[in-house]
Amino acid sequence: MTENLIDPAASNETSPSVRPGPTQPNPSNHLLEVRDLHVTFPQPGGAVTAVRGVSYHVDQGEFLGIVGESGSGKSVSSLAVMGLLPSNAKISGDILFEGKSLLGRSDKEMSKLRGEGISIIFQDPLSALTPVYTIGAQISEALRLHDRKLSKAAANARAVELLKVVGIPNPERRAQAFPHEFSGGMRQRAMIAIAIANNPRLIIADEPTTALDVTIQAQILEVLQKAKDMTGAAVVLITHDLGVVAGNADRLAVMYAGRIVETGTVDQVFHAPSMPYTVGLLRSMPNLATAGHTRLVPLEGRPPQLSNLAPGCPFAPRCPVVIEACRSTEPPLTVIGEDPLNSAACLRVAEIASGQLDRTKLYPVPEPVATAERALVAPETVLDVAGLERHFPLSKGSVFKRTIGTVRAVDGVSFDLRTGQTLGLVGESGCGKSTTVMEILELTKPQAGQVSINGRDVATLTARERKALRKEIQVVFQDPMASLDPRLPVQDLVAEPLTVHGVPAKDRLEKVRAVLDLVGLDPSMASRYPHEFSGGQRQRIGIARALVTDPKIVVLDEPVSALDVSIQAGVINLLQDLQEKLGLSYLFVAHDLAVVRQISDNVAVMYLGRIVESGPAEAIFENPQHPYTKALLSAVPVPDPTVERSRTRILLEGDLPSPTEDITGCNFRTRCPLYKLMDAPGKEQCRTQDPQPRAVQNSVVACHHAERIGLLAAGMP
Amino acid sequence: MIGFIAKRFINYAILSAIATLSAYVLASIILNPAARYLGRNPRPSDATINSILDGLGVNPNTPWVERLWAWIVRLVTEGSLGDTIHNTSVISEIAARAGTSLRLLILGTVIAAIVGVTLGVWGAVRQYRFSDQAISVASFTILATPAFVLGILLMIVATLLNNFLGVQLISFTGEYTPGLDGGWWVQFGDRAGHLLLPTISLALMGAAGYSRYQRSAMLDVLAADYIRTARSKGRTRGSALVRHGVRVALIPMSTYFAYSFATVLAGAAVTELVFSWHGMGELLVQSISQSDINAFTGAILFNAILILIAGTLADVVYAALDPRVRV
């Protein structure tokens, strides 16, 4: 379906073929009303119906969240509103904007409305801006398209003004910059500036923060809220992240397999979900408020293929409370209680809403590993990293290379990992966490510092010993599709490490079957190829490959961040079970703090190549001592509207500085919210002295003023 | 930026020098300038032949390294490229012919680029439609047709047209009508008329190649997110494609331009022969058939310099089009 969107063959100048629905006698009173929208993409292998009867409305100034996994039809339905679907898309139903139908309008008529009445913010700001024009030119273009009388100079001045509104420092100078000179967060700000340029009545934001770090995500959501307040526009926010909508949206629509399956106010949907899918989605998401105490509840199976959809409720194969009728009839959206806007598409909605079916017990909580199956482990240090450094020289000139600076990717990192435990390594992208694990996996002498595995310094290993040691430390990568060779069957993929270590062929097959069984895959699928598996299953293959050599340490480099929300929980649970059964030690690298909270015993927070705070997960998450940790935690959206509305948020300003920059003293002070609150001698200390890690309460913190962290909660709005 | 362009220019200059010297060595080894005199009747004596060859500096009895050295020394000290076998200096020969060739080349390349880019964009936007298919088939047909066949076909068409109209509307032999009386305007019109067919022939070949590359570059751009952004601002599809798409799709074309220039040069040599133009292409072909080493090297040097200029120009254009490579 997504291929179809980008298929150039599909595009041409005529507008998509439209079959308007039966003329509605009642004109719409809403700003935007979508009535029984269907979108079908004809394909050689059978038509794909991406949107199947979606109806919703948005009123003036309202904030509607549309939540769904990839392939649920949430983006297609919003592109249909903008009239930006490829021409081969067959659209039926009706879309009314300010009471007038948008379907059947020509591209020219629609272009008058786009940007002026409705504007849209896309997901990936890198590819969404034309690389050859300056940011300022792209904003003033949007202005001049809808106001022909506006002079070039006036448009440029207004563009600078808009950049200032969205929080770009030095807007006059920045307007002259090209998109590649902007960071991801700044590009997204520029996109918002374009979207609000003509004071639209409706802004559609399609996964506006998905490609960004949490700290930047918090900034962008703030800007979006500000833009909404300034223009008075209604906002439709499309996302897969329930946390993002919890604090911002008024109403919510949950989409599954091309339909809205539940809708209501944010409180109704989050606190009293009535569709089993919504219930499952909320339970399966790792959540900072509850993570670490409870086991995640996985949503088994995967969303259906939208071509040749079987009759009945599309969620039936994954539903824990499925009844016979679910398999034959697709339930319509039914009003749940008093509120006509709160409805769910489930045959058993009355039972769930009335409490006959307890929504908290809808999904069986997976049993923890039985004590008998748990591996007995002696608590000893398996991995010890001390003062690890990795600097890259930055050179200039092609003939006579000269070093003009150093990228301090890893700058003196120390931690240790004990048997059967998990160390979570967190930080924004570019903080050096991946470089750290790659340095460890090299198993060679680092530039500076020491890496010891099972008590042996890897710098002293011979080549033969190094190869033998590789059995002990294995890795699982982020993208399961990219890290598996598509031309090898699963058994060969999983057996490859054994081949390297010279295990005889007949033992290999036996081991592969055993390990596939261990990760919850049917050993009979061993002869299939990676593309025949779903995302979650592929990551299980990746885990099986890592486990096949019976390692003691497994490095997990963002193992669930490429997976859909409903799939994540299953993989996280599997990792926890395997750890207990096999006594594994995990080095878990992730940017998603809730996931880290769920799985880690200890946590180390990295910033610009250094660990700024480390300690037991409980201490770090409940009682952070470093201002960066505190800001990072406060940036993570929690999928609970009550929590979201009541808590104060500490926003970090700006982006992660370039690691080439030489910041004297504490390298976090340029963004530090605590630094701003310090008195002159305190600031002086931050500017001149590099803070050394020291024990504060239960964690080790590299901050001069950790004792005064309390100022932050009080000092911020 | 200027430093970057200068560096690239020096690179190209070194490459041109290497190309020219290699051409000289290759020609010295393969061509046999004595053959021309052996077939004469009466056959000149060996001593006469040797002295003629020595005078030209192309005697095969002298080792080629020595001849190359002498050629370089002459070039550096006297600024001379030697004499042709017709006892004219190579430089004067080039000076007489360069204008003729450049007129054809520059016009042909510019028209080819404009037509090729337009057709490529059109084909991409209308992918798999009839017009795209027609452009594709036509450009493949032209690419598969040898330059001389194309030239002769154009002549046939022109003759038919002339016969049908009963007047000599299109003239295609030589670059002007000898002995034509009239003022400046008459001369100009006459030359333009003679220019028509060879230019069409060159432009067709160039455009066929350009259009294929432009089409695929444009197809990449069509699916880009920023086209969608431009439309979401309020541009129609067509205007978004022109303002945002074509501009980006032109970037890879500037590199292709530099490399294709060599192809156009080769095509031009044949085209000149077909239309009886006395240009650099004719010089190149004749020098090979007449075993004229000095003239051949001179023609190669001329081509190398043209490619040098085209390459540097392509770099400048690339930097102008793409802010990401500006340094």
C-alpha cells in the first residue's frame, strides 16, 4: 500500500477517480467531516483497500488524535483529505471541509485550498524539504502562492518572522540556510512554519515527531501546540505513539486495518477502552509510569493483509475474547454510553463497557519463568569497561590532509555488567552509545581505556583466543530485515556462527532447531527465507542467531525500535524470559526510555560521549540526580492523559551540540536547565571545571550541582 | 569554491595533456606516414622520403621517444604543433577549421540538451503512457542509428522537400554556397541554411541520450517527499514538478553533460564528413586515413581542450544547482 503511494507510475495530472457517495441531505456543521471514506489501490495482485469506511469530524480549534499501527490506513485517509493520493486511488464516500465537498475537485481547485485552508506536516523533515532552495525561500513560496500581491521582500520578512515564532535562533541568518544545514528538529520547525504560514483552519500533522529524539519531540509538540494557539486552527495529529496524543489531543480515533475501531475523548479511550484492540495496545506499551513493576502484555499475531481481507472482524484472529459471530460479521462502530461521540467497533462492547468482561483481565498476563527453569548464576562481573575512548580525527583538504579537530565519540566511558543482569545504555542519537558497543564488540585494544570480558583484558588476546571469545559475546541489531541476508534460509542464517566456530554439520541443525524453539519459532520453519516472516518473527530470528553459540553476554542495539508497538511487547518479554532461563547478561542500547525501564537492572545515561549518570534503574527513573536525566525523563510522553496534564515538563533548549565542538567545563552546560538557575559562582564552576562522576544518593552523577536538582521541579513552569 | 573549481580545472588539464601525449605515441607507433609516398609514380627515392619525414618529425626510423621529445620541445619553445603532410602548420589548420566545428558543436549540444531535458521530463511525468513510449522508442532508434545513416536520411528528406517545393529551400552541401553574392544578411541566411541539417543531425543524437538520462533522474524525483510538500503548500502538480522536481533532477545531468560531450565530438566528426564540412572532425578522420601524425595529435589536443572546458563547466553548473556540494 505504501509502495503505491510512491509509485510514480501511479501519478499523473488528472485527479483520482472519484465515486461520490449518495448525496447527503444534511450539510455539515463541522470544520472537516469525513463520511464513509473508502480508498482502494488497484494492484496486479488484487486491490488493496487501505481505508474501509472511515467517518470522523473535526470542529474548529479542536485537537483530534488518530492512532494506529503501520498499515492501519491513518496516513492514507489524511492524504485523501489533502487530495494528495496518487491518481490510481479509487476514493468513495465524502470529505466535507467547511461544508463543501472536496472530492471530485480538480488539482487546481484543491491547490487553492491546500496550504491556505488545510496544511500538512509530514513525518520525515529531511526529505520533505526541497534540497536546492533555502528555508526562507520555501516559506515565502508558501506565502506568495496564496497572496499574489505580496512582494518578495515582504514575504521574506514574514518568513523570518515565522521562523522566529517556531523557535529558530538567528532567524534572519537561518532563513538563508539550506535544508541540509538544519538539524532534524530545526527542519521540522521549518515545516511547521510552512504549515502555519497562511493561518490555515486545519493542520494535519502526520507522524511529525517519529523520526526525532524524545527531547526534540517534546520541543516540536510544544511548537505545534503554540502554532495551534496562535492560528486557532484545528489539529489532526496522526501517530503510532499513544503517549504523544495523551497530553495534547481532545479526542482520539484508533484505527485498525483501515477502519476506526474506537473513538472518544482522550480520557474515555485511555481510561475506559472498550475495543479489545485498544485495550491490548495500551497494555502492551511499555510505559514510564508502570514499567519495571509489571510484565508487559503482548498482543499476539499481526495486523491482517489488506488485500483479500477475510470476512468478519479483522481483529478476530488476535482477540482474546473472540466469539463465533466475530468471524462472520464485521462489527459497526457502536455508541458505548451516553456520549454519542464515544463508540467502539466490537460485538461485545456492551459486555466490556458494563464491566461484565473485565477489561484489565481481557489479556492473560504472561507467566514469569518458573523458578525451576531459572538458571542459577553467581553474581560476578562479566564485562568491565574502564575509561574507554574513541576519538575520530576530523581532517580537511584532499591532497594535504590536516587535522582540524577531533570528534570525541566516546570520551572516557566506564561501566560494568554482572551475570544475569541488564545494563541499559540510553541517550539521544549522536551521544556515542552505538560507538561504545561497537568498540566493545571489536574485542581489540581500544584507543584508550580497558575492556575486560570474563576478567580478561581483550587487549592481551591472541587471534585464536579472540575468536573463541566471540562465542561469549553476541549482538542483536536494530533492523531485523536489514541485518538478515535475504538470500539465505533461516537455518543457514542461524547456523552461521556455528559454521565459523567449526561445529560439525549434524550438530548444527540440531542446535538451530533447539534455539528456534527457544525463541518461540516453529523449528519446521527453518528452511524458509526471512521475507516470509513478520517483523517480530524476524527479530526472533536475530535473537536466535545471537544465542546459538551459547553466549554469556548479549549486546542488544535498539532491538525493538524498528517494530510496531503491538509487536514490541512480545519481543521484550521473550528477552526477559531468555535472560532468566539462560542466565544471560544484556547490554541494552536504546533511546526509548520506557523500554529501558522495563528491562534494565542498571542504567547508564550518555551525553556527548560521556556517562553523565549511572546507577540502579529504580534510582535513575524514580529519583534522577543529573539535570540531563531529569530532562530526558520529563520529555518522554506517558500514555495516560491524567499524568500528562498534571506533570511539569523540563524542556531542553536546542539540539545536541556537534561532538566536534570544544565545550569547556561541563559539556552539558550549553543546554542545561539547572545551569540557568545557578548563581554566578555556581555557573563559574560549570564553565571551568569538568565534573567528575561522584556518588550522589544511589547513583553516580557527573554534575557539580546534583544536590540542588530540586530547583528544577520548582523553577520550571 | 573558486579553489575547488581551480583544482578540478588543473585535474582536467593534466588529463588532457596525458590524453594528447598518449595519442601522439599511439599514432607514432601505428600510423605509417611513409606509405603515402611509396605508392607515388614515379616512386620517390628512400632518401627523399626520409628527408620529408624527418622534416615533419615523423620518421619511423627515429625511436618514438625521441620524436615525442622533439614534439614536446617544439610545442614548448615555439608554440608549434608541427606541420601537416600538406605542409601547412597544424595550428593554422586548426584555426581555420575550429570556428566551423564549434558553430556546429555548440548549437548542436545546446539544442540537444534543451530538447533532451524537455523530452526526458515529459516522458517521466507521463510514464508508460503513449507519449512516453513513443519518446522511448524514438530515442532508442536514434541511439541505434549510425551517425552517417542519420545524416543521409536527413538529406533524403531535405531533397524530397526541395523537390516538392520546387525551390532549393534547404541546402546541405558544405557550410556555405560558394560564390554567393549579397550583403551580410544574405551570407548569414545562407550559412544558417547550411547549418540546419548537420545541427539537426547532431542534436537528435545528443537529445536521444540526454532524454533517457533525464527521464530516469526525473523518475527518482517524482516520488520525492518534497514534491508532496510543495503540493501541500498549494502548488498544482505540474507547477510543483517544474519548480521543485526539474531543478533537482537537473543536478545529475550536469555530470552526464561533461561525459556525453566526448560522444557528441565523435558524432560530429562523422556528421561533418557526411555534410562535406571542412571542420575539425574532418581533420581528425583525414589525418588518420592519410597517416598524418601531427595533424592527428593536433585534432586530439583540440578535442581534449573542449572536454576540459566542458568538464569544468559541468562542475560549475553542478555547484550552482546543488547547494550541498558548495564548499
